[in-house]
Amino acid sequence: MSTRPAPAAENGERPAKTMRDVFVETVTARLGEDDRLAVVLADISADSFAPAAARWPDRVLNVGIREQAMIGVAGGLALTGLRPVVHSYTPFLVERPFEQLKISIGHQGVGAVLVSIGGSFDASAAGRTHQAPGDVALLDTLPGWRVHVPGHPDEVPALLRDAFDSEDPVYVRLSGPTNSRPMPVGAGVHPVRSGPGPDRGVVLAVGPVLDQTVEGVGDLDVTVLYTPTVRPFDAAGLAEAVGRARHADVLLVEPYLAGTSAHRVASALEAVPHRLRSLGVSRDAELRAYGTPEEHMTAHGLDATSIGRAAREFFRS
Amino acid sequence: MTKHSTTTPWEYADLPALVRRMTGDEKHHSASSSTLDVLWVLYDRVLDVSPDRVDAEGRDRFLLSKGHGPMAYYAVLAAKGFLDPDQLSDWATFGSPLGYHPDRMLIPGVEIGSGSLGHGLPLAVGTALGLRARGIDSRVVVLTGDAELDEGSNHEAIAVAGRLGLDRLTTVVVDNASASHGWPGGIEGRFTVEGWHGATVDGRDHDALYTALTTRPAGRPSVVVARVEPFDAPDHAHQDPATTTEERAR
């Protein structure tokens, strides 16, 4: 369901693996090495995990279409010292059992690795019920969550392994649309490009919206940063890049609810007068349309043309 | 299995006095707390737990899901040495680890934080599954109320535990007939239809509770419905000082 085929596909080779494929492979490999790891499913992707479930029936658990139980079971597993990986479609992983995330995970003082598929509107033709652009904003109301938004399947394994090794609550947001090339996934923001002299400002692209962001800003002399990790937010990295620009102006491009990280940008730049424009999924109205993910991107101003227009309006010379 | 326990000078007869440290009310019908007898039997005779083993992997797990009105729980924990009885008198103050709902991060020996209803049973299922995966032969007991069963999350967990045959799991439902719409046909049947072993006993009869709580057929989780006086009976009009009408129903 990529918006852009990966280079391998263009060359006529086997289609690149999806983020979900890579997720299943990475978890399955780890189950064989780490008897602390467990998987909890609510039917979604149960087929993909069937070989793992056959091999480790005590640690690959499908509770059926019961998302409250899915999170509660994960909390209980964590209470016994296991590291649960919990997986479903975004709205059924984060929104439907949200109080379970707050109470059965967070309030118990335990962690889990939540891995969603579907992003904001991968299931564009399925309608609002299968879309959850508010997922990261919701988790932002809970303390302690780390949030990763990989932009390419090759970024997924390192982020997952890091999450497996941690005790923290971690959310990994997988999506169909990907960037054409993987980027570094180490902590913090990563430079994508900058002009020869001081730039007019800084663009921060999160996860799978990097390609259209780079295309959209074109030859505008701005610094472009990328991150697949929005929590913790690399305030120092952003402030440093802003400090090198002519103006403390930041264009934030996120693939979920617009402005989800605006408060983090504001905190990062609290020492300097600054301007911020946030692009993302509109908060103003429910988009009652089906169609393709690309059409939804355009409707929310997340296509290259709209991002470019916003950048040219926003940045001062 | 050897049952670990700690000897304290406190007995069942001392529980009302311990509860009164929290209520400050000599007339309070302390013993009327619906959970008091079940909690006592569990901690005195059934669970393999003790204050010096609160982190031991092989301890039994008791999860108080019905976190409302925890005075009986705190009193039993104090009687069994998990709490200093002197901690009871200033409960629910800013610096006290004891609130109107228990918090596992503040009280060693408390397995879960509860208060929001319907979390304990799914957590207990996960705990039972985790112990099974780790090869730890401990049992898991979770206590709910009859009104708490209104929460749909319980029914997700009841079905999952039954189908997975989690025989290390026991649910105790303290039934004081407080569910607004009742449970026509009985509570036990809600579990047995999903494959659980069931028993319904007098929630004030310690020997009956003990027998029910220690009867565990292989391959099936167990439910013990502990029936006590209906909540609004005249003898039991007094409940927790912090109890609201809405909470009383729970």
C-alpha cells in the first residue's frame, strides 16, 4: 500500500516488504532468542503470527476480537516480568482500549510495546472507523510513552529491538505509505539537507511524510530535519538547527493530527521568539470520504504541492 | 507447596478495631464490609504470601479489582504484617500511601492499583498467562464485585480465561446484590457457561469459603461467588465514609 514504490520494485525486483512484514519477522526472530518476549493479538495479523504461535503457544496469544482484554492481558504479562508486544489496527489498539492503556499499563507501573498498523488513513476506503489520526495525541496525554513513527520498513527493526530491550511503554506506529529510502533511526533529529548559507528556517518532517516534504519545499533555502522518534522529542537538536537559521521559524509536518508535537516545539524554543506552522491531519472536521490514502493526504494538505505552498507562504526571506 | 506466612498478634476479631482507625467512628459497622471475610480467609488460610516475600516470583498473586472501599483490605494487610497499623489513621492524606483506591506502586504487597472497575480480571488473566509462560507454579486470585461485572471488559476476560483453561486462576465475586440491573439466572452461570468451575457460598462462612477457594479442578479456571447481605439492608446502611451513592452500588 505504499504511496511510492521502493527502488527495488522499480527495478523489477521483488516488491519491498511492508512495515508489517518486517515487524512480524523481527518479533518472530526475537521470540526464539528472548524468552521474556510475548505477543498479544486481537485477531488482527493472527495469520501472520501463526507459525510463531505454533512454536511458542505460551508466548504468542490471540484473545480474539477483545481489545480491552488484549491490553489487560498485556499488563498482566508485564506484571510477571514478561515484555509484551501488543498489536492491532491503530483505532483498536490505542483508541478503543485507551483507559486500559492508562490504568492496566501506565498506572500499574509496567511497560509494553504497542505496534499499530494503519496509520492515520491507510484504510481510506474503509472510512472513519478504521482511521486514527489522533493516536499520538492521545498517548501524549499519558506520561512516559516513547513514540516511534518509522518512515520506511528498513527503519523498523532497530526501533523494535530498542523497544524490546526497554522496560518503558513504547508505541511504534507502522504505516503503509513509506519514504523511498530509509533514514537513520538513532535518537534525535537527523539532517536531511541544508543550504550553503544560513537557511530561512527549519522544516521538521516526521516518519512517512519526508518524501513529499522534501519534494514540496523544492529549492527553498530551508533546513530539513527528519525524525522517526517524536517522544522523547529532540528539543536540543531542533533548537540547535533553529539557532543556525536566519529566523526561528519552524514548519512541522506530521502524518497524524496537526500540531500534535507543537507543544514540544514551543518548549524547545521557549528561549527565543519563534514562529511555528503545523501541518498534519485536520482537527476541524471529520473527512467523510473514501478513496485512496493519497487523496486523503491531499485533502489534509499533506501532499507535496500543499506542503510546498505552505512553506513558501510561511518562511520569511 | 509450603505456605509462607508471618505471625502477627492480630486475629480476625481485631479487624473491626483496625478498620475503626480509618473510620474514626466507634459506631461504624466495620464488620459489615462485604469483602472482609473473603479477604481474611484468603490471607489467613489460602494465599501463599507474606510481607517478607512481596517480590518473590513464586508467591501467589491476589488482585483486588474492586478497589472501592478498601478499608477491609487495608485492615487485613495490617493484620498480616504488610502494613504498619499506625499507617491506617491518616489514610487518604497527601503523604499517605493508602488512598480510597489502592496503588500497587505505593504499597508493597499490593499486586495491582485498582479503582476504575473492570481492570482486575483482564490483568489476572494476563498474570496467569505470564506465570504459565515462565513456568512459575503460583495461583492467581482476583476479587470483583457483582456490580463490577457490569463492565464489559470482565466478560472479555471471562471468555478468554475459560477457553484457554487457565486453571491457576480463581475469581471471587463478592455478591452484595448491588448491580443496578441484577444478574438473572445467577452470577456463577456467567462463568460456567464459558467453561469455568463454579461454586456459590455464604460469603460470611469461613470454612465454606476456604473449601470453595481450595477446590480447583484441573484444566479450568474457578469462580467463587461469595454472597453477602444485600447492600441496602438496614443493618448495613453505613459504609465507607467516602462512599457516594454511585460508588455504593459497586
